[in-house]
Amino acid sequence: MGRYRREMYEDYAKQNSGEYTNDESYNAAYKKVKKIKGFYSHLKVYFIVNIIIIVSSITRSNFSNGFDFSGLSNWHSYSTAFFWGIGLVAHGLSVFGSNLFFSEDWEQKKIQKFMDKDAANKNKWE
């Protein structure tokens, strides 16, 4: 944990008379914010590096000759962005979309639905 984060955590604990130092909701929120911040840092580096790669593919020739846009039609100009983008999407899904298809209470809702359906079928013949 970085020094700033540790100080922030300790300040939070001091402000709350130390009663929340083991607060699970704070720890969960802190971890979630840390993951989101990590994703945005990853996204920022992705854009910066890929802009540099694409701009360098435009300006491969000498600057005196002007810009050479033929580099934009080459696969190697975009391959890094493409494959890294797949990794970035996976990182985004791990941060934001862990419950993309199945929400936290999906299982309980499904169980209740089947129980209600079963109860309706039993009452139907009685």
C-alpha cells in the first residue's frame, strides 16, 4: 500500500475514533476504488502509447519530406492497439462487469422463480 493511501486510511480511522479500522464496507469500497483507479491508469497509458505508435507510423520518413500516410494502411500500425485493446476490455470487465450477466442476487431470484412455478403447478391440481 502506498504511503499516501496508508495515511488516508489512518486519517479515516482517527476521524472515526478508530471504530472503523476493521470496517468491512470501507475496506470493500477502498478495494473497488483502487481497482477503478488502476483501470483508468491502464486506459490512459493505452491511449498515450497507441497514439505515439500511430503518429510514428505517419512520420516514418524524414520531416523535410512531409508526412507519409501510407503507414496508416499497415497492420503493424494497429496490431498493438488491437491486441492490447482485447486485454483492456478484459481488465474493464474484471473491474466493472463482474456481474455483467449474473447479478449478485441472480441466483436467489432464479431459485424463487422456480419455487413459485413449482408451487403454482402443485396448487393447480389440488
